[in-house]
Amino acid sequence: MAQCAAFVDGVLTPMPEPCTALVLLTPAEYGALSHNPFVLSPEDGLLISGAVVGVWAAAFAVRAAIRALGDHNDGETS
């Protein structure tokens, strides 16, 4: 559980509520507060990789459509 504390004469001392000093957290509490974008569950990773592949496939399809509908002079000028 989080505790309020302050340095008094160089010693970390618990303080009563309301807390206007330091808040001490356990590693589990700190982990719950930190929002690291690189800590993903396997489901999150699968969702992001699927989105990347979907964008790549859409770009490939648009490029193929543009080439199919484009000029077919093969570089010849008239």
C-alpha cells in the first residue's frame, strides 16, 4: 500500500495524511502506474502487427490499381 513520507533530518519518516511530501510505492503499485508503450500483451502485439500488414496490403493494392489504370506507353514519347 502506498505510504506518505518525508525526509526529516536526513531520515525517511512516515507522515500522516493528507500527503504533501513523498509517496512511497511498492514495485507492483509503480508497475500499475507506469504506462510503457512497449509493454504489450500477445493480443496487443497481434492487433498492431495485423494493422501494419493491413496498411501495407492496402498500399500495395492502390499501387497495383494505379499501375493498371496508368499510361501504357512504356516510356515511348511521340
